[in-house]
Amino acid sequence: MTNATATGDAPVRVRFCPSPTGNPHVGMVRTALFNWAYARHTGGTLVFRIEDTDAARDSEESYEQLLDAMRWLGLDWDEGPELGGPHAPYRQSQRMEIYADVARKLLDGGYAYPCYCTAEELEERREAARKAGRPSGYDGTCRTLTGEQIAAYEAEGRSHVVRFRMPDEPITFTDLVRGEITFQPENVSDYGILRANGAPLYTLVNPVDDALMEITHVLRGEDLLSSTPRQIALYRALAELGIGTGRVPEFGHLPYVMGEGNKKLSKRDPQSSLNMYREQGFLPEGLLNYLSLLGWSLSEDRDIFSMDEMVAAFDIHDVNGNPARFDLKKCEAINATHLRELPLKDFIAACEPWLHAPHAPWAPENFSQAAFEELAPLAQTRLTVLSDVTANVDFLFLDEPVRDEKSWQKAMKEGSDALLRTARAKLESADWSSAEALKEAVLAAGEEHGLKLGKAQAPVRVAVTGRTVGLPLFESLQVLGKEPTLRRIDAALTALS
Ligand code: GLU
Ligand code: ZN
């Protein structure tokens, strides 16, 4: 038994190495974040590598999305796409000759061997092993093929994959998150590194690049834990062949993220799609703050912090191995807190995209930045996500308020028309330079009809904004202005009659 990890005091080099398939998801972002935070905390290097060796599944669009996601999140990398670096290229599809060369050396050195078993043969033997209660991984049939046997298979026209020969001894390593882990040889069988067509597999290219790119710490999801003993064995073979640094990196496996019903969060869950958070207008720092809590915490009594604070405190050794529960409500609450904490001018700037096409429902010429900025401080205390801003201020910029049927039903009761008429009269003679005076006007109208302020202001709000909920009403009326307010009350009265 040998213990695998020995990075000594080499400067930290971590990597984020997604495959460009589909849309970025939160599990991926958490992995990127923890690697980034560890690199920044230690003054190390974050390598961004694109694992695009699976032409059938990888896409250029997904690659662009990955880069765009990292930029939006503010997770900057030190080597990788667009920046280059000493180990370029950082797209595996451009490194095929390297992998072919390494595979040849592994074959020549006896670390790997051709396997001629057909899919049917493998399946048959797997089934038999399962029935007999034996481990059902590859059984080593082709480990010791003679030259004659190989020639015979070739003559038959059989194709072969290439398998890595696992050592017949346990592999132990100390996971940075989970502590010491040992894999027994019977549970880690010889595995394919080249397909029958010669194309290299993830199992080869990932550790080869980690070795060549001098990665010191592999921080990734727990779903990859079972590939770690294979990679450690491959690393050792590479070291013996003089490929890479000769050191096996340390490994830290980040805990599973659980979604609804205590099932693992799936890429298909809507709340796992990064695009959803961007479309709803989460702040990158709000989303990252929440995702950092999936396996880590700054301190017991603090959920809200900046990325600078995370970087200052983050240590991979503090990550907790227990499954983390994904809680969208908490994510939203944390985002809302980050929104409140923005300096007003940053909040206003962050709202900008939501106030214009294609997000804004109003005619562009109706929009007034000045009017928006008057209400922005109030909006800032109420939004959960930036996209909410539109519905909070649309009454200012639409020719007519939205007509929300539920709100209308709720607010426009028997007698609402009488109340609205009184309120209109009092608002007409009120002092519009003071929101307090407008409130007094509606309060007084309510008193005449035996209604408390809350009940009295509901029809006014729905008449003017279209909705029962929104920003504080009297400031809203002020910003909208006296004439438009009275006109909308008139329109509501007409609708009610
Ligand atoms: N390309 C792999 C994936 O996206 C990377 C796994 C790893 O971090 O080693 O799952
Ligand atoms: Zn075989």
C-alpha cells in the first residue's frame, strides 16, 4: 500500500475543466468557484481547460457559453482560452497528438494493452460475474495476450480498445475533504483509455493534462471519486515514464448537491441552469455567495459575504463532505440582501438592462431615467432579483397600467367606486409636493367610508398601478404625477360603472 499525495510546497495550481456539453449548471459553477477561491486564497494559478474530446457531445455554442458564464460570474482564470499560457493549447481537441503520443508510450512500457473483447463477450462475462456475486468490472482477459493471439484477432478483423493495467494492490489517498480513502484492486478494474477508433477517452486525457499542466490540487465533484484511484495509478505510470512533474496531485471531492425530494440535483432541474439565474437577474456575487455555502461556510453566524471575504477565508480543508441541500428560497434571500447592500448608483446601473428592450414592456420613448431614479431607492429595498424591477415601475412608463385581473378582483369591491370618487377629489386638492399629504388625502377619504388606510388605498393602487402589490404608493403617485394619477382613477371609475 502506498500513499499517493505529495505536492510539498509547490505553488498551488488548480484547474476548472468542464466539457462543453449543454448549458452551464450550478454544480459546475460551484466547482469553478471553489477552485477559483482556492487559487486566489493561496496566490496560486487557476487553469481553465476545455475537455472537448467527445465530438459527438461537445459544441462550440456550449464552449462560448462557458467562457461567457465565467466572465459574467467574475471568475477569472490565469491560463486557458483566450489567455493562453505555458501549457497551451487549453482545448483538448487541439491536443490530440499529445494523447496519441502518451498512449503509445503507455503501450510500449506495458502500462496499457490492447483489448480485443467484443461488446457481447464483455456483457456475457459481466453478467456471469454478477450472478456469481463477483465484481463486474473488466476481468483482465486480454492482460496477457501473446503476439500470436493478437495476430489471430487481427486476422479475424477484430478491432481493439486500449486498456490501462491497474496495479494489483490497494490505492490509498487522503482526500482533502473526506480524509483517507482506500480502493481495493478488485473494485478498480483495467479501464479503457482509447476507443477502438483510436480516440482518447476522458480517463486518459484528464490525468495526462493534469500531469502536464502541473496541477497540484484536483478539486471536483464527488461523482468523480471513483475515477480517482484510476487516475492515481495512471499518474504513477506517467511519472515512471518521465511525463509531467512526477508528483500525484492532491484530491478534494466536493459534496453532492441535493435537490427536491432529497435526490441529487440534476442538470435537468430548472433551478440548476445558470441561464435561469442570469435571466431572472441574480447578481453574480449573490449567486456565488449562495453556492459557496454548498459545502463551505465563512463562519457559523454569517451567511452573507463578498467574494473578497470568501477568498480571504477559503481553505479547501474546511469543506464539509456531507451532501449539501440546494435551497432556491435561501439563494433568493441571499441575492436580495446583496441587492440591498449595493451602493445606489450600482443598483441603478444593475437595473439598466431590465429597463430596456427586450425586457421592458413599455415604448422606449416613454421611459424616463430620472423618474426611475426617483423610485430606485424604494425599489432597491424590495427586489429579490433584478428582473422584478420592471413590474415595480412599469406603471410609470406604460400608457395605461397593466390590468391584472386578480388584483382587480381583490381590490375593487362593492363601494370601491364611491371611495375612488372621494379619494380623487381629495387628491385633486392635495399638496403634491408631499407624499405625506397624499397619504392624508387617501386616509381622509377612507374615513368617510369607514375604511382603514390599507383598505382605502387598495383600489387607488390598483387603479393607478394595476396591481395590489408594489412600491410604497404615495411616493409612486408623486413620481407618476397628479394629472396621470387622476386620469387613471377616472378610467377605473369608468370601468367600474
Ligand atoms: N471534464 C470533466 C467533467 O466535466 C472534468 C472532471 C474533473 O474535474 O476531473 O466532468
Ligand atoms: Zn479484452
